[in-house]
Amino acid sequence: MQNQQSQNSNQIANPSTGQLPKVKGPEMNDRDFVNDGLSTCKYLTDSLNIAVREASHEQLYHDLLQMLQETHDSCREMYNLMFRKGWYKLEAENQQKIDQAYQQFSNYSTQFPYQ
């Protein structure tokens, strides 16, 4: 991720492409369309995951599983596009908070019935 640029110490983002208008009007722009597609994709993967888990017919299960994989792939492509264009930003977390979360969840493993 050589093109990454940090606007503040915790933000991970690419520079914006400058293709979006400075003032947002009521019309949808390219970012809005891709963002809407990504939101729809996330909803579909959630719904397909349930359908895969509950499929009673073997062929239906495999067809739904393939659809789920393709939908996840589409989500990833849209995320990558938004990140590449600087339309999706991430926040980096400090190491201490990561270590605390790791410790908290690794302690949960002592509660598993099978180890």
C-alpha cells in the first residue's frame, strides 16, 4: 500500500481523486452509487449467509454458497475501488488497545467446552 497517505496519525487513506464536487447536492455522484452498492452487497451477504446455513437441499446449498462467495467478492471489489479513490478511510488503532482486546478474547477460550 505504497500510495497510502495519512492525513492524521491514526487515519489510513489514499488521497482523494478530486472527482467529487466540493459541495454535495441532492443528486447522486459516483461515490454515492458505489457506496450504495457496497451497502446492498453487505446486506445480501448477511441474508445469503442465513440462507446457506438453513438450506435443506444439497444442490440449493451449493448454489447459495457459490452466490455467497461471489457476493463477498463483489463487496471486496467495491471496497477496494472506494479505498483506491480515497472514498473509504480507516482508523488505525494503537498497539495497547489491540493487546487489550487480544487478551480479553483469548481469555474467553478457557470457557470453551472442548480445548
